[in-house]
Amino acid sequence: MTAPVDFWFSIGSPYTFLAVMRLPEVAERAGVDVRWRPFDLRAIQAEANDGPFADKPLKAAYMWRDIERRAAKFGLPVRLPIPYPLADLALANRVAVLAAKEGWCSAYTIATYRRWFVDREPAGSEPNISRSIEEAGQDPVRVLKQASTGAVAEALNAATSEAKKIDIFGSPSFVADGELFWGHDRLEDAIEWQHNLDQGNPG
Amino acid sequence: MTAPVDFWFSIGSPYTFLAVMRLPEVAERAGVDVRWRPFDLRAIQAEANDGPFADKPLKAAYMWRDIERRAAKFGLPVRLPIPYPLADLALANRVAVLAAKEGWCSAYTIATYRRWFVDREPAGSEPNISRSIEEAGQDPVRVLKQASTGAVAEALNAATSEAKKIDIFGSPSFVADGELFWGHDRLEDAIEWQHNLDQGNPG
């Protein structure tokens, strides 16, 4: 038995795209399991008085160019510029929490990011949400109804509290055996960390 | 003839350690030349109302753990915690500007970072500065006298203005054929960018 790596993410974070698209393959190659853990980054940022380079135009401009170059490096299609900033992301992340509970979170999250980065459908809005749910093999009517319940809203809040408790401050983040890794460019480090543990302590 | 990659850095930036220590080897392996370009990051940050995670304790704590892990990954000795934050860094960076003009900037910068990260001598203060100058084969008396002239202070200001003009906002940064790469974790990307250009345009 090996422990999974927790993949903490918020739909709406641009750099998270590069992790979402590459994580399944990198983890599978290393034989490492991943738990997809959606949380509400905006709630944490608001509390920390932080934000997505909001008042840092140079960093924001750099980010898009960096994402473009790295996507090319990894062979990921993108069609920049894409819609940004985004409106309310709560529903998209509530759907992700429900999807994680039901076992179709990776398919849904990959779909919503591809629609945002390739089809230029804003994440967090329709038609992106419903189409991504469908791509994951689910019924949008059922899912959207359930994602609007207080129970799912509470589940997202609980996940966010848990993220905060373990000092997560950005998306994407990875936690392997209590070690926190931040940023899509630490994906390999996190998976390798767990892989090395697994090698040293075979079940 | 191939163009060099410009390596823009400020002594005092913690993450810059990981670039300073690895750059010579990575660049040499790729057959890429590097120009060491010291600048005054604090001047740029002050103007942009930015800073080294000053009011972001979670990010700061994460940074040190991340540096520790990455140093281990790269086989670089470090003895954390090291002195931080640092006092005035202007003289250390003026010496770097003078060293760049005279051709011993990499030796001096590597020495000052090793003394800070391994010997725990604060960068920017004595004895770190004089010993690092000596390690680079220079006479501290001569260098410190010259680094205190207005001409060298102006050279650092001019380099900082040039950095600002090309939208540099952090250290370390790399510029390859006009492409800006930010962060020690983009070192390979920057060198590869120039290397690929060189391959496509030999001689």
C-alpha cells in the first residue's frame, strides 16, 4: 500500500492548467496515486490579502508568456489570450468537490481547463461547466442541482479550511507525506518525493 | 558567433543562490555563453511596491523549505537557517558590477553566496564581501575603494534602469534573444531557448 499525493487546486488559477493536464501521466509513470482536492483559493487569498498578481502588471504579463512557452514545451495546445479575469468560480469548484466525492474529478477538471484554454469558454461560467460535466460522463441537470445544495457548499468550505490548516497559499499545490510543494513546476518533485518514499518502504 | 544569455541577478535574493551555483555548469554543457548582469532588485521592488514575501509569512516559510529541498536535489550544500533578512546590499552589488566589468563576477558571486548559505556570513556585510573578493583573486582594498566611487554607483543604477526597461521584476531572471525567464527554475528553459536558436542558426 502506498499513500497518495494530494493535489490541491482551484479552478480559475491559470498556472494550474499546466498541472491539471500533465499530472495524470506523470503520476502514472511513477506508479503514484493522486487524490484530487479542490479548494477555494479566492477565500484563502482574500484572507491573506494576496491575489493573482492583481496589482502586478509585469508579473501578470510574464505569467501568460511563461504559460504559453511551457505549454509548447509540454506539447499542450493553448489559444492565448483566453478570457481573464474570471467571474464567480464557486459553482465550478463545488462541482469539482462533488466530482471528487463521486470519482470523476480529474475528467471534469481536465475538460473545464481545456475548454477555457483551447475553446476560450470562461471557466466557472456556462456553457463551460455543463459541457465539462457531460464530458466527464455525467448529467449536468443532476450535478448542478446537487452542487447547489448546502451540503456541497459546506464540503468546499471544509476542504478550504483543511488546505488553510496545512499552510496552503496557492494553486496548484501538492502534498506528499506532509511535504508541501507549490507550483506546476514542482509537479515532478512532489511525485518523485512520494515515489522515493514508496521505494524505500515497499508495502 | 552565438549571442549570450543575460543573467540578471541581485545579491541578497535567496532563490538566486540556486541559479548562481548551477548556471556555469548548465550553460557550459549547452555551449551557451552567459553575461552576468548585476542590478539593484530592491530599487525595482520599492518602485513596484513589491517585496520578498515581506508580508507573506506562509510563502516565506515555504521558500526556505523549497530551497532546502532543491539544494539537496541538486547536490548543493546549505546550512539553513542562514542570516535573513539582510542589511544594506548596495556595496555587494556595486562590487558585482565592477567585477562584471573586469571579468571576475561569477567567481565573486558564487563565493559570496557560498559564504552566505554555507558559512552563514551575511551577504552584503563584512567579512563576506572582502573574503569573496579575495576568493575571486582580487585585492579587497583596491576593489572596495573603487566600488565606492560615484562611477560604479552610477553603473549599478544604469544596469537597474536597463533591467526595468526590459520589464525585469525579480531575481534571478534570464534573457535569451529578448525572451524573459524568471526564477531559478527557468534556468534550463532559458539556456535551452538560446541553445535551440544557436542550433537553428549555426555560425
